[in-house]
Amino acid sequence: MVAAKAIVVPELHAPFQLVEVELDSVQPHEVLVELKATSICATDPAVQHGKIPLDFPVVLGHEGAGVVKKIGSAVTDLAEGDHVVLSYNSCGKCRQCQKQNNFRCLEIMERNFGGQREDGSKTISWKGKPVSSSFFGQSSFCNPTVAHISSCIKVDKSLDLAVVCSLGCGIQTGAGSIFNVVKPAESDVRSLGVFGLGAVGCATVMAARIVAQNNPTVLSQIVAVDVNENRLKLARGLGATHTINPEKENVKAKLLEITGGENLDAAVDCSGVLSVVNTMIESIGAGGIAVTIGSPGNDSKASVPILPFITGAKTYCASHQGNANSKTFIPHLASLYKQGRLPIDRLQKTYRAENINEAIADMKSGSVIKPVLLWR
Ligand SMILES: [Zn+2]
Ligand SMILES: [Zn+2]
């Protein structure tokens, strides 16, 4: 047992609270990570408010980055002193993992939202009792933390860990929806709609601009949709060619106008709002692809108009973690950031770890897109 500081959610809907905890020792497939920073993703407050069920108290956090301090006996590809970004956990053994499709791991739910290790033990105890932990194989609202080797992505030491921490979930999810799912260059995607401009949506816009820069014949129209004018302005700076505020304009009519009556070749919903998902589905044209990233909740059902989908041979699909294998994708994104092509630092604002509730309030109000907690 090692002493650590953790931000716990003591019970459903309770505020986050920075407390002293005890950390279990590392098992063979784990490493001890001293965190520099952990950014906040919408999934953290979603668990706090019961939208994803986990037992309380719980230690969340799934966008951590830090330095490896100790490695388990079975760890061969990391050493003490390595810098790591922490991402989602996968088993590495199932049929999907064997195909390098770790984002579809057959154990994805229990390994990321199970609140415990595979053997049922917990990495963190509070007031002498084990608490739900191993969130995304990391629970990086605890410092230091015990992370599963599958969640650890080694990155270049020249990178600022307080920036690249955000690659672990949200940025990977947005950028991957373009690079790995829509694949605009292969599919001749001229028009793209991005619905919702949180961190995921902004990363989607940034990735679209990168593809457009590399392939001048595609993505001449990148349309960002959000109700927040500041975010629309930001999106224009990140690569959006058009913006729509649904509170001021009719989204479907405006998209028809922008696309010359053809509707969108591709669309990505990052809002997780069911009515927006349905608008997205209705806004793609012949051969178009609509991609769901944000979840409106456990029981939500999107509505697909079947006949237009048949006659237009359209696709509605979902993407998880950008359909990315983090071990290769996160270093790729980190190099794009280093080249100045994926300016994720423009989305971030730093806070001291104990100010997490203020950080989440700022994220929810829309004044900050990606809050980053600093551990010192
Ligand atoms: Zn996340
Ligand atoms: Zn697996």
C-alpha cells in the first residue's frame, strides 16, 4: 500500500472531493504512474450523475499522463522513467483485439466501467475500504495511480504531458472518427457536418482540416453546428468553412443550401443529444455516412428513415474511441500536435486538481472546452 491523493465521488450526484487514499501495489500487468496532469472528459461527470452505472464511492479520471515509476513483473515494453499517456483498456486476447480492433474488445465494458481489476480486486482504498477504481484501466483522478499496461501509451519525452493527456479519450475519439471511420479521401467526401463542438467535435474539425490540407479535392465544406457562438468562432479558426447556430437558423435548410441541394456526404454527431442525432441522420445525402459518437443515454434509440437510406445507399454507424488502436494512434496524434497541425492546446485550460468542481462547471457552461487538472 502506498499513500496517494485521489478525487473521489463519495455518492451519486455528490461533488468531487480531493482526499487521501491508499493505493494497492502493482500486479504483474500494471505500472505505477506519477501523473503530471489529467484532463476531464464528459464521461467523468456522466458517471458522477449515474448515466453510466458504477458503484460509489468511485475514483474516475481517464485522460491521464505522467511518468512511469514502477513496472509490474510481466511488463516488457515500458521502463521506469518512460512518459505515458493513459487511454482505454482492452484485453489484448479476444478476437477483436487479435485483429488490432481493441476499441471493440469483447471485454470493453468490464475493463473500462467495471470498477475493479479482472480478478475483482480494487487498486484504491479510502477510509480503509476498497472503492470503485480501475476506471478505463487507470482511474487517473488518483496520483500516483496504478494503471493497466493496456492503457499505457509511451510518448516522446519532449511532449508537454499537460497537453497530450487529452489525447487519451476525447481527442482520439474525434480525430479517429475522421481518419479511421469517415476516411474522406478514400470516399470522396466533399461535405462534412460536425454536430456539437465540445473537445470531441473540435478534434473532428481539426482532423478534417488535416485531411483537406493533404487532399485538396476533398472536404471543401466543413460545417460546424453548435448553439454556442464562441465555439462556432473557434471552429472557424480550427478549419470549419461554414458554421450554423440552430438557435438562429434552420439546420436542415441551411445544410441543403450549403451543399447545393445534395445534403452532406458525411456527418459526425459529437453532441450526444438525441434530437441532434436524428437531425444528423436526416442531413446526409446519397452515399452519405452518419457517425454517432456521443451517447444520449442507455435506452436511447435513433430514428433512421429506411426508404431514403435504401435508395441513397446511406450508412448510419457508430464509432468508439475513434475506432483507434491507441498504441499507434496516440503517438501519431502527438506528432501532429508537435507539428502544429492538431492544436489541442487551444481547447485547454488548466486548474489545480482540487478545483475539479469549478473545472467541470466551466466545461458544462461552455466557457471552457477541455479542462486539465494539474497535480502540482
Ligand atoms: Zn472520455
Ligand atoms: Zn479484447
